[in-house]
Amino acid sequence: MEAKIVIPPGRMLEVFGDRDAVLRRVEELVECEVVVRGNEIVLRGTEAAVERAESVFNGLIGLAEDGHHPTAETAERLYSMGDSGEGRRVLGDVILTHRGRRVAPKTRNQKAYTDAIREKPIVFGIGPAGTGKTYLAVALAVDALSRGEVSRIILTRPAVEAGESLGFLPGDMMAKVDPYFRPLYDALYEMIDPAKFQGHLERGIIEIAPLAFMRGRTLNDAFIILDEAQNTTPQQMKMFLTRLGFGSKMVVTGDVTQVDLPKGRRSGLDDARQTLTGVEGVAFVGLKRDDIVRSDLVMRIVDAYEEVSGESGA
């Protein structure tokens, strides 16, 4: 089978990438011949292979026409989705742009997660490390703040140590909890200029506090993120969720395979999933191995641990 694709004028660089990096990655992925003649691409091979390659190139062209700059990773994501229309819808959903860096979902489940956060007051994002649970939630929080949809961002997490003792930590409250919040800081630094971020902290526009500090409060007009929620108890989770006030949104993230609570203690995240599934206004979105957007090595590490866990019956 043979198919031809014509690249619109002025779109060659975006579609092929700098030094043809995107084109070379597509050629590695697809199982058909790819011949470039000017602004025309000729695909030759089996019907299935040609249709798959055609979908990737159409997705790249569509994203370029929407003003995006596809990368080799974009080509990989389009190839894995196998549907140029869906790929364009998912990868083209830019949450925010900071210093030329665009933050957008990269998989179907990440798109479902971001859509749920936009639509529901309370959303649980549950999945393994590297699936973008916290990063996308922070991006949506920063976007909501910049649009004036909320007046502040509140970031919290339980201060539970991951299998090791940190010992005595000197300094004030913020200095003591700082190590626990470093992943949230890292995400915020990628989306807000440091000086502006520091100003937001000083004025309380961005608040970072341990989960215990949420007790007794009513959180109005805020975007609240509870990170590492697998380390809450059911009582803590109930306390947190009932802080929701008017005009606010809550996102709860966690990985039920990485619980650091004392042995025998039930995770509040697992309890909430069983208790609140089906409750109107609450959404649960599962992120999986295929949604890992860190290096391929992270994906292989997750696979290895899941295989051992399955063999041991854990």
C-alpha cells in the first residue's frame, strides 16, 4: 500500500523538527518506508503500518497548525495513541506556558485527569511515580490562580517519613517541613518566576503547610492540593475533605503501592476510594504504567517491583 501526505507551506520545520529529529524518530517507530520529496511524504508498506504512520504525521501536522512545536517525544505519544485526532486533542491541551515551556497532558489518562480537575470540585489522582499526578495538579492550580478563578493555592501533605528517620530538624515550622514539600516546590519553580513565587508565599497567596494544620479551617476560594495522600489515615482524609469551602477545588494525589504508614494502619487514600466512589462531585482517575512520563528506566523499575509483588502475593 502507498499513501501520500502533503505538509502545508511553512510547516516543514515544526513537523520534521530541528535537524529532522522528529522525522528520524517517526522513521524508527513506524514499520513502513518513509520517503520525503520536498513537502510531500510518501509511505509504503502494509496497510496497517501505513495507516499508523499516516496517523502520526497527520497528528504532527495538526499540532503544528495549532501553534505547537512537536518533539521526538510527541511523535512517540502520537504513535502509542494510534489516533491522530485523539492525539491532537490530548497533546494540544496546553495548561500553561512558562519561559517557552508548555505544560500539557501527554497520555489519555492524563487528559482525563486534567479534564476531571477542571470539571469536579474534588478529584483523586491515583497512580505510580512519574505519571504526572502532582505536576499537572500544580499546573492547573497556577493556571486557575492566574485566571482569577481562585485567590490562593494551598499545598499540603502528611509529614510521614519514607522509611527513614530524619531526626531533629532545626529552624521554624517552614524550615522543618521544607524537606517534605520539595517535590511541590520543584513543580512550582518550573511554572512561576522565583521572585514572584516568594512574594506569593509572603502574602499568603501560596500557602504550604502540613496536613495537621488544616484541622478546624474552612478553605474558601482556593485550589487545594493534598500530595502523598496514601500516607494519610482515614480520619485525616475525612478531616481534609471536609475543609472544602465555597469556590474551592481539591486535588488529592497518591500512590497506594507506596504507603509509609506503620504496619497495620489503613491508608486514608484507599479508604476514600472505597467510601466515596459514586459520590456526586467526586472523581477518581487512575493513572497507570503507560502514563509514566519520566525516563523509560522509571517504567522498567515500576514493572520490576509489580512483578515481584505479584509473585509474592503482596
